[in-house]
Amino acid sequence: MSLIFSWDVLEVGNTRRDGGAFYGAIPRPEWLQTVMTSDKRTSDRNFDAHVTRQNEITVGCNVLLLKSETDNILVDVGPRMGNATLTDKECGYSKLRKALKEASMTPRDVNKIILTSTDSDHAGALTMSDRAGNEVPTFSRATVYCQDNQHERARPHSIVQSHDAFELLEDKGKLHTISSTEQLEVSPGVFVHSARGPSQWSAVVEVKRGADRIIFLGDLCPTPSHLNLSVTTAHDNEPDHTYREKKYWLDKAEEEGAVLVFCHGNAIKAGYLESTKEGRRLRAL
């Protein structure tokens, strides 16, 4: 049987963050060099984020779509589906349904979902409200894979629905939890690895299919600006682990020529790492 495999990065929404917390110990004048003020009202998106006068930045919510001969897989699902009245300050509305339609798919076509985080900007779209106002799974045929741990991330403003969704999915037999010591092959060539630095729920997804090598870093390295090993968000549970895990995956990506996918990148959502005389750089796709 011939191998059928394709992948795409879908922008499905955005999320607002405190800029200081997002860049951690990096001084404000330094991280401001990678953002631009929203007061300029410009459509230019050649920056990782956009900052308001309140130091809030807007970053993208990106998911990875994998298609094979047996599975249609989403890595993360982005913010909750609904309209602007159903979203909170932190997360905007979801564009996932539109993005799937452009890929000639519907939520019913997705049969597996891998979460790299239980935060609402990664897992909010797991459920939605039906016409009667009842909470139902958005992806009725999908099994959801996530890390098994009882610790919640310290990041503020997390939407409760993300955690409520797990109870609903578990009741319906659609939730598969993964031990933090387990490397699970969810589909041929698609592996889930624990990444305990950002949170006890965090994961990295590695894809090895034919000549394709893809690494979805999740919150371990959310934007190209976080490729610098010294840039760690203030909400990471174990920053020392973040440093070591990020170094391991970046070295592996460069050695194997893997595509890095950034869950919160704006203009740059994916690229290759290359070593030059000036040091390591990202070649954007």
C-alpha cells in the first residue's frame, strides 16, 4: 500500500497575553523590538506579536493538520468555537471550522486530536454548545490524546471549559490520557512526548513519515522569538526543564532537518533551523 501523507499549519484564532510574562526575564526594551504597537493600525504582520499600551500582546493560535491513509489528526484545536459574546478577554473567537473547510474537511472528518496543552487557547474548541444550549463534543468521531496529570498550569485566565471538556469526553469514552513517562505513537510515525517544563500537561509532537520530519513544540517554544534558550515565559512551571527540553528538541530539529511549528507564531508559523557563521537562524517556510 502506498503511503499517503500531507500536513498543513492552520491559523485558527488568536490569544492575548501579558507581554512581560510572555517573554519572562527578558527586559521590556528588548522584547519590544519584536513587537509593534496596535495604535499604528497597520496590517503589517512581520512581527511575532503586537503590543498595546497596557503591554498586552496578541499572538496567533496555530494548529497542525496531519492527513494519512488511515487518520485525519489535529495537533491542538485552538480557542473555543462561538461568537464574540462567548469569548473572554484572553481568547478571541475560533476560525477552525473555516480553516477546515478550506482544507475540504469538517469536524466530523477528524478522528484523532493531540493536545500539547490543556490551556483554552490550545483546547478550547474541544466542545461547543448545540442549538439547545447543551455542551457537546465539537469533533464527534475523534479520540483526544493528552498528558495525564492532576496539576493545572499556573497561567491566569484559563477557560474552565477546557477542563470541563475532558470530563465530557471521558464519559463518552473519547479521552485517552498519556503517562508523562510514556512515548505514545498515536498514528504511524506520529509520536507524543511529555514536556514538563511549561506545565505538567504539556507535550511535544514529533512526526516522522517518509522524508517528512516535523516537530510541533507547543508552549515549549511558542514563537520564533522563543528560539533563544534564555527566553522562557514567566508562567512555566519548571523553567530549568524548559531550557533543557527546548535545547534537546532544537538540536534534534537542526540535526534531522525537521520543520519546527510554532503554536503562537504570527507571520512565521514554521521553519527550518540552520547554522551559519553568524550563528543559528530560522529559515521560515
